[in-house]
Amino acid sequence: MLTGKGRESEHRRILVIRTDRLGDVILTLPMLPLIREWFPGAHLAMMLNRYTGGIVRGNPSLNAIIWDDFDGRPAQTDELLRTLRAQHFDTAFVVHPTPRLAWLVARAGIRERIGSGYRLYSFLFNRRMYEHRKDARFHELEYNLHMLRAIRPGFTGEGIVPRFDIRIDPAVRSVVRKRLGTISADRKLIVLHPGSGGSTRSWPVEHFARLASLIAAQVRCRLAVTGGKGEEELVRKIGDAGKTDLTFAGSLSLPELAALLADARVVVGNSTGPLHLAAAVGTRVVGLYPQIPVMSPARWGPYTERKRVLVPAMPVDCSNCEGGKPCTCMASITVDQVWQAVREQADE
């Protein structure tokens, strides 16, 4: 067991693994500058999917990125195992564990393998973390920081102002601004991101459309609507309601999306990666969240002071919304409530 600050010689080559979705990766990034501060001479790498890597490239704390996929397909296990062995990592944080990842770090011979102690395959980790994240006693970002206790005994994360270090390339920003056209200083850009990718309960499309109409009536606001591939019809419908041609459904790269959100005055969305991305680049956000603890803002809210979060005043179990039915809980958040939150954020 390490004592005090830990010894540099014991953690010379460190790997942080987070291979799931965009928001999950963003909420893991604050681990990196802390590791770099504590072990300035260490080789620090992150293992990611290529899509999320678009906002991690250029991170000042990292020495390298290892890709866990190729053209959207998982990398060949034998090839990835050879890569990990060749890198001679002595410490690995498996932040979102899976049997495959636990097996990889064990087979790679990584000495300190840090992961959850609550899985059937947890015996593959020799430094086990015992926190039930589903209880939502802490935010996901805070749970991630707690994993650092394995190399910094006694660390609580209290008082830490998280750094995301998402860098926006000036050339990318220029391309996005050309697509937006001229936005004068007295016309605020408001972005709606109505999709959720199936990761959470969503505010109804009809509510987003009514909100877009209200925004369109404000002559000093411009409206953009964003979405992923497969959400073209959703984005078009809300763009039509808002009388805007600034619609982007699967047409922006992740760095371009970051640049767009950084230029916005306010971003409105469900509990999704783009909402976390907007918060991480410093933009004000209005988040729409279910009240279910495992999906709630207590665990997944935007990690920023520049936010308004709206939650249904409904029973916690959300039982009326199961079985593919529209979520009446989320529908109980009114358009007027969201519009008021947008105006407050836009005027601050």
C-alpha cells in the first residue's frame, strides 16, 4: 500500500481506460491533470473509442492514446493485447469495467489493475474499488476521481475544480463559424439538442418544437438544432418549428460540435454527451433529467455552476413510462418552465 503522495517509481506508465460513450469520457477527463500533477514524469495514456477521441486529442496531460476500435468495430483482442504488453504499463484504471477489459489488463501483465470490486470478474483486478454507483450518492465525475485513491491514499476530491482540457482547434472553429454565418454580438446563439441516443428518458419532441417556436420569436436570438446520425427527421422537425436552417444531424465531427457549442450562449438538451460537452467548454446549459436515481442529475447532471436543471415532480419509480410508452414524467416539465430557464441563462 502506498503512503503519502505515492512514489513516482511505482507509477511510471499509467493507462486510463474509458471505452463507452461521449458523456462518460468527458466526466473521466478530470482524472488526467491530477495524475499528471502527482506524477509529472510518468507516461500517461488513455484507451478510447475513436469517436470520443475527437475531443481528447491534444489533451496536455496525455502522452498517448490507444484505440479500442477500428471503423466502429472492436479492435482484435490479440492485436490490442500485444499493444498493451509492448507499452509496459504498470498501472491501469478500468473506469467502466467489462469482462473483456478486465481480462485484457490482466493478460497484459499490468501490475496495478484498478477497477470495481462488485463484478463477477473483479478477481481480475488487484486494486478493487467498492462504491455502488447506482446509488447516486456522488456524481459520476466524483466516482471517477475516487478511483485515484488507489495511487493517492486519502484523496477525497473535495475542493477540486475539475479540468476537462478540451482544446478547440482555431481552424475547426473557423470552419464552424463559416457554416453558422455572421452572428452579431447582440444576437445570442441558442442550441437545442433534442435527441438522447436511447441513454435516458427524453423530453417530448413536441415540447422541443414549441420551445423552438418561442426562440424563433425572439428577434435577437439565433437557433441551431443538433443531433446524431439517424436523428435527421427529429432535427428537421424542430428546425422547421424554429424557422432555422442551422440544423446539424450527424453532419458535424466531434471537434466541430465542440466548437459550435463553445460559441453558443445556451445549450438545451436531455442528459446526453453533447450537454456534458457544452458544460465542459464553458457554455451555459439547461438540462432536462428524469428523477430516477440512476439517471438523475445527482449522478449525471452537467458538472458546472453555469446551469439550470429541470426534473419532473413525479414518483421516483417512473412506472407509468415503462414498456416503450412515452415518458409522462418528462412531459410534465412544461415548455414555459424550460423557456424561463433559457431566458435566465441567456440574460446572465
